Amino acid sequence: MSDNYEDIINLPHHVSKRHRQMPLAERAAQFAPFAALEGHAAAVRSTAQRVRLQVEEQEQQAGWDC
């Protein structure tokens, strides 16, 4: 037996005669519920808002007019 898949490496890609090829958008949608970073965008927005408020407070304390 070959360890390098030499017997199948140059075979043409199979295309089903029964089923149409799934569009990429639908394929991507299959994996959407398993997003590893679910909630990440909300956490980034929350942190950005908190930092923005801290910067504004520091600017006011320093007497900066931005």
C-alpha cells in the first residue's frame, strides 16, 4: 500500500450527476452556528466604549479641549 496516496492523487474531482453543487454562501452558512468567536464583536465594542470613556475622562481632567 502506498503511503503518499499516489494511487488517487491525480484522479479528477468527483462531480455528482444527481445533486447540484452547493453555493459557497450556503456551505459557509452550515458552519455559522459553530463560530469560535461568538460574542467576540460585542466584547470588542464594550471594551472600546469603556476605553473611549476613560480617555475622555482623562482628557477632561488634564484640561484638554479635543
